[in-house]
Amino acid sequence: MVPFSISIHNEFKFKLDYETSPQTAELLTKVVDKYRTTNYLPPNVSVSLVLREKRLANIVVPIIDDVVNWCRTTIGITSFSITSTDHQLWEEYGGKGNWVLVEINIPDSLVSQSYHLVHYVSDKIFHVDSLLETALFPSKTYETYRNILLTKKKKLSQDEEMRFIGNRQDVNLIFDCSITEITFGPSFPAYSLEQLVTHIANHCTANNIKITKL
């Protein structure tokens, strides 16, 4: 696997399914009770009016914005790709050929534990109930965020992405894995390449790490 950076701010672009379920009214009543700023109507009455007049989005969107903003300042992501042949990926994230690709061998035992494959779907849609549950129950928070952050649109499936998701940002993570190859992009400056290879050559030879220049 090879790592590349992403912006978490783009990961919360998704659609909400507002089709009510048998649980929606109950969840929304609890949310209104928790977040309301006025006692003008009892929460259950307010919710009945909201659902009858199809104004669910008006109530839910500000609450979801708060939840998402909290996640943006809390959750950390490290992204990898399980392919090294997607040239579009390296063009986008690798300075148009001026890049260094580090191949890492991650044990199978860590897949689906610390590292998770991204699921690619035709449209990124989540039901409103899952966000309401997140607003109400802290124990649901990480699960909901992980589902959102591990789902991307199918048009990006060529990236073959895998992600490490941390429950906080700015974590110094020690990878329990080995480096197998270092590849320099076709536009990597020759002088810098010479300097770097000289610096790492002995270590790479001693540890069976292949050095490649495209």
C-alpha cells in the first residue's frame, strides 16, 4: 500500500434520505428536546407538525452541521491506495510526476481492524435516522463517522483506497509494517534524486527495499 493525503472537509459531501422510518419521529422528538431553545410547544407536538408539513430538513440540517463540524475537528484520516498503477491518482496527489511513492506491506491481520477498505457506491446517501442517533448517543458517533468516511462515489473506485481512521487528529502513528519499495516519479528533480538515493541506499540495501525511478 502507498499513502497519500486528503482533505477531510471534502469527505462530508453526501446526501440525506429524509424518507421517514418508524423510528424517525421518536428520534427527532428526543433531538428537539435536547437542542430546543424555546418551550413554546412540547417536543412531540413540534415533531408532529414538522413531519406533517414535511419540514424535517429545516430542523435537522443545523443539528447535522454541528455534528459534522465536531467530527471535522476530531477525527483524523490517513489514506492509502492498494494500487501503484493508477496514474491519475499520482497526477492529482503527487505534483504531476514530482512525487515519491512509498510501498508499505501491512499485515492482513490489521485489515478491517486498524485499516479499512473504502466502499464505492453509485451515490453517497445516508438516512437521516443515523445522523439523529449520532446527535443523541455518543456511542454511535464513531460508527457513523466511520461509515461516512469509508464511503466514496464509484467514479473514484480506480483509487482502490484504504484508510486508517483515528479517533483524534495530530496522532504520531507508528506503522506495524515494513517498507518494500520506494519509487520516484518521472518528474522528480535529478539532483534531489541523487541526494536522496545516496542518503537511503545503505538502509534500503540492508532491508531489501527496492528503489525505482520511473
